[in-house]
Amino acid sequence: MDDVIANRTQEAELTLAIAEGASALAYADLPAPVRALARQCVLDYLGVALAGAADPLVRILLDEVTEAAGTPQASIIGHEVRLPALSAALVNGAAAHALDYDDVNMAMPGHPSVAILPALLALAELKGSKRPGSNRNSEPCASRSTPARRRRTGSSPPVSPRAAFRAGPTLSNASKGSR
């Protein structure tokens, strides 16, 4: 039992250190390639969430959380309604993953943008972005979140970001000019 408590304490300390580092990071501190990749991740997330917004799962979740009510704090992608931030993160995350076209990072199994951005953007909306309509307040945090998650899961860093990261089809097709 002592090992379990010690492990949880270490995880809490790591989470605090990551949060402090992310909150101290300014957009200007990010290298240009990191800013570009963060913008691509946000663009891809928004594209797949908009595409998935009409999925039946999203409608079911939206009906459930709307019935539960609460203070409207954050937007739902592809819908007119605003919901409490936690509910908005849930619905937007489900929408972004509904069609399974979200991004993939081979260094850590999973879909990093869908796991991070719905909550991050709902929180940014709740707290009030300094630049409405801009994702710049969330980019430093999103940029820090993926490497931090990789460190927590024990995955080794990739040799090259291009070798380990694949933006979803929405972004890839958009960059080629196809629809």
C-alpha cells in the first residue's frame, strides 16, 4: 500500500511541475516549428470535430447534457448551444473522435489532440481568452501536453517529429487542396 501512495505522490508532483511549466510558457517562447505543429493540431481537431458533430453519438450526448442544464460556459462545435465547460469538453471530444479521423502520435498510442484540446479549449473559453477567436492562448499548453504525456507513459521520444506524428486526414487533405 505504501508503494501505491508513493507512486501517486510522485505522479501528483509531476503533474504539478508540468502544470507550472505550461502556465509559465508564453506563445513567443515556442520555436516556429512547434507553433506550426500546434496550429495544425488545432486545425485538424476542429475539422474532425465539425465533421463528427452530426454523428448520432454526439446528438445523444448533447441531449443528455443539455437536459442536465448548468451554466452555459463553452461552445459546442457545429451546434448553437453552449454548455458547462465539462459537458462541452465531453461532447466536443466525442465529436472529434466520432469518425476516427483524428491525429495519431506513434510515440504514444492514442489520439493526443482529442484527449487534450476539448478540455483545453473549454477551459480557455471559461477563463476568457485574451484574444477571442485566437488559439494562441491554448497553443503553448497543447504543445507542452503531448511531450508531457509521453514522459508520463514511458514512451521513448521519436527520432523525428515527422516519423512519429501523423496529422489526421482532415488536415492532410486540406493541405493538398482536396475536399
